[in-house]
Amino acid sequence: MATRFRVLLLCSAIVGASRDAVSQAYATDRGVWQPGGGLSLGHSKVSQTGSEQIFVNVYPAVGYFVVRGLVVSLGVPLSYSNYWGPQHGHTFYYGITPGITYYFRHGPHRLYPFVGGGGLIYWYRGYERSNPGVTFRNEYSGWSVQAGALRLMSRNFGIYGETYFQRSHAKFEATQPFSFSNSNTQTNYGLQFGVSFFIY
């Protein structure tokens, strides 16, 4: 009797372990949440005017794997800059960036290459201390594509790097003591890095 009981316990343990193995979720599986984001600090200078600026950008985002390897996401980029030269002041922008990303590898890997793309909408506000009362605002709308790789450091955490290309149309308006408006098309590209978390 005792022997049969031990056999039943052993069989139950094996079945339970097999079920756990089958139900094991991986980073790019359907139903996984992917919060994360990045941070960048920088300095730029316009040689024609002598203007300089320092800036900080943060871009939190959250994604959800609707099918294995394919994540839909929504980002909320934020940026602050302070500039000086012929004029000096500060600017702030915020926006939303819906997108999709596809990861080429699935299962228990460490490195996951990916490609992605999406839309972008930014609202941009600024104030010039060198001309008191002058405020301005921009609105950007456009699209972006990116490609890179994610490196899992643990089951729930990874770091990524990507190269990106953005194309956007900007509308510019300034207010008192003078008022004018303008528009242009902008192209941006570069590298960025960030972190991702995985909630199973």
C-alpha cells in the first residue's frame, strides 16, 4: 500500500512538472506585458548662430504581445531643454507614439533582434527669457521606423539598442510681442538605448 502511494505521489510530481514546463512563458509569447523606456542627455550647438542647448529626454512606454513575437505599444515621450546664445530660454515637449514591433526569435533565447514602426505626435512649448513675453509652440506629426536587438539579462529584464529614422511635419507659432507662424518638414535619425521589463 505504501509503495503504491509513493508511486502515485511520484507520478503526480512528474505530471505537475510537465505541466509547468508546457505552461512556461517566454519573453515574446502572447499575453506578455512589456513596460520600459529610456533616458538620454545631450548637448547641441548651431554653428551659424552660436546657439547652444542642453537637453534631457525620457520616453516611457508599455507594450503587449498580441501574438507571439508581435507587440503593440504606446509611448509618452517627454523632453526639457535649456538654450542660450543670441537668445536664451527653455522648451518642453510631450507626445504620444503608438507603434508595433516584431521580434524574430522566440523561446528561451538571450538575444532578440527586432524591427518596428509607428506614428508620432508631439506638442512643443517654449519661452524666451531674452525676450520677455515671447512664447512659442510647435506641433509635430509623422512616422518612424526602427531596428535593433534586445538582450535579456534575466527572465523579467532586458536592455535594448536600436537605430531609428523619423520623418515629421512641424507647425510653428509664436505669440506676443510679435506673432507669426511657419511650417517645415524634419528628418531625424540616430541611436537610442533603453530597458524593458516582462510581466508574465
